[in-house]
Amino acid sequence: MVTYVCIGIVFLFASIRIALYYVRAKRTPEPRELEQTLYTILKQARRDSR
């Protein structure tokens, strides 16, 4: 009986972790968006250093 409870807890934990992984994966920016953000930051840093 205790074994089934442990297996249930592990299954629940794994399900939560998988769900969180997919939620975070959907929010990941595209490489093009990352490049644009980096370019904007670098451009702003050059203006501030003058």
C-alpha cells in the first residue's frame, strides 16, 4: 500500500514538472526576437557611453 502511495506521488511530481516545462517552452522568445533585443541593448549602451 505504501508503495502505491510513493508511486502516485512520483507520478504527480513528474506530471507537474512536465506541465511546467511545456508552459515555459511556449514563452521562449524566437531567435530573431533575441537578436533584435540584443541589438537594441547594444545600440543604447553605445549612446550612453558617449
